[in-house]
Amino acid sequence: MLNAPLSASSTELVINVLTMVLNEGKPLDRAYSHHFSGLKLAPAEQARITAVAGDILRRLNLYCFLADIKSSEIERLGTQLLNAWHMFHGLELPKMQYALKVEQTDFDQRLMEAKQQGALFDGCPEWLDELGQTQIGDKWPAERAALATPPKRYLRTNLLKGTREELIKTLAKEGVQTKVVETVDTAVEVMSDSALFRTEAFKNGLFEQQDAGSQLVATAVDAKPGMRVVDACAGAGGKTLSIAAQMQGKGRLLAMDVEQWKLDSLKQRARRAAAHNIETRIIASSKTIKRLKLTADRVLLDVPCSGLGVLKRNPDAKWRDTPERLPVLVQLQKDILRSYSRMVKVDGILIYATCSIMPQENREQVDLFLANNPHFVFLDDENISVAESGFDGFYLARMQRTAEG
């Protein structure tokens, strides 16, 4: 975290970002883009602002409790919240004009109370704490605490353009310090506070920013050169690009999604990465899937999910989501599994994945699918724990088609 207080102008920016997210319902990344646009902020100062705003959102109920305000009052009482945040982290208070104070005695008393309430101290809303306890049981407190920590920055080496060791050396020449992630063959962790997207290494397509856990999901596809592979919920294509590298640019890789703008973004990234075997296709109707019946060696279904494994990276989601949304997502996952699995050919492999850590979205979905589809057999699965790995949380399962059906 910071080793010095925010400036008055940066404090104001943090308050504006939080207000846009919490009062207007804007995603955090769009709030950053809106408020940083047109400003000539040094990369280090921008990083400080995003670090503070992100940390406050990861433990919003805690900091509001310590400041004795409601989250809906941040636009008006934001200076009080920022003072409480600085006090919690043992920093001098920022020099803000007309700032609202937090009395030290009241702060100390509230902090003592918060430490006795695990969910509050970890910045977890009640609905999520109840869900986690029900779904994960004794393992939930460790996951909950891990989701309250800042995310690390990981890069995926683009093996189409060089090795991991070459990437580390190239980045070092540009002042970016990284280290190998031993458990993920393509991953490096960024150790310095660097503007990654301004580097020549990025412009030349040598890497993509991608969580190490996400890289493990792509690795599980185990695509080989010459295969026909479908990434059926491709989004902007982080995993698609990783699969393209596995295939060494040989074979056919079809990236599909229901939103064209995401596929357009993928096309740009693919050009930069020299991933020339990627073809994009919009899913316009169920006919798009039917035309590909029994054609693919591998089908990756990285399905829409609650995102409860990636909350430290997307902390605004837990204040925007509600428990009522989860059953809708679970039904959508069932529908996608049932429909999109038709694309897997006999002896081909279906990979089901989520960025959730909840069994309801993960193994329970797989077991239900297998019970209703005897022409598929279970191969293996993996729970990528936030607490155990230090990565974002993911789930993946691999199933093989044994017959037409």
C-alpha cells in the first residue's frame, strides 16, 4: 500500500471515482477511464489513486464503519472516509481543505469492534458471507480474507514471439522488474510499479496482462497444432490468445461470443500477438452452434458466472450484485453446457470453467451435466483457491465425449 498520504487532488479523484461506482452504478474500470481522461497524471500517481480506490472498495463496509458514514454518503462525506482510510493504514492525514475529521478515540473503539466481526473486517457484505459459509463451510473465512487483499500483477508470455526468460530480460531493459511464477509455465509476476502498456514489449505483443489462475484454465485446454478448437464464450479473448500459442498458429481456433465489441477487441489483440489462426464469430442464434455439431477437438466454455473468485480484482461487483442474480446465472450455465457441448466431436474434450469459487456454479454443474449426458465422461477438475494460490479464484473441469448423443 502507500508509504505517504495522498495529495489533495488525488484524494478528490478517489472520492469522485467511488461516487461514480457506488451512486451511479458504473463499473470501476469505466470510472477510472472517465476521471483519468484528459489528465496528465504520472503513472505512479495514477497507480496510487487506483490502489486506494480499489482497497476501499474491497473493504467498503469496514472503512465506512470506521468513518461512521454510509456508502451512499461518500459524495458528501468522502473526506471523512479518506481520513479513516489513512488512519487505518497508519499514514499521515492528507492535507485536504475543509476535510471532515475522524476522532481518534471513536476510530479506535470502532476498529476494536470491527476486529471481532470477521466478515466486517474482511469487507464482506452479509449476503456474500452467508453464501460463502453455506457453499464452502470451514474454508470460507480464508477465502474471504484472501479476497480482501490487493491483486498481484501477472503477465502471460506470448510464446508465439519468445520464451518467458526472453520476456523477463526484455522487460528489465525497460525498467520493469518481474519474476517467474514457478507453478504456471507462461506466467511472470510484475514486481515494480511500471506502466506496462507503455512498454515496447507490450506494443510488440510479447505479453498480455492475465492472472496466473486464468492462465491455468487456458493451459487445461491442452490444444495441439492442427486441431480444431472452439472458445465459445471468448469475451475479449485472453484465454483465446493463450490457446493460439499452444497451437503454434497451426489449426483452426474459433472464438465465439454474443457481443461483437468483445470480438472486435480480440481481433486487435490477435494482430498484436501474431495469433493468425484465430477466427471470430458472433453467436447470433442457436443455429450458429448447431452448424458446428460434432466438429471440435476441444471446446472451452468459460461461462458467465458470479465472478466471486475475482473480487479482489473487481471489488465493485460485491456492492453491485445481489443474491438474486446467482440463480439466473446458474440456469444460464446449465443452458450453455447443454447446448454448446454439442460442438465436441467423439473423443474430443469439453472444458467447463468459471471465475467463481462456489460449488453451485462449479462441480455441482458438472455433476448435473454428466448425469443428463451419459455420452460424456469425467476426466478431472481443479479448484484454484484464492487463499492457497495467491491467484484469482477459478474452477475448471474436463470431460470427454465417448459417443454421439
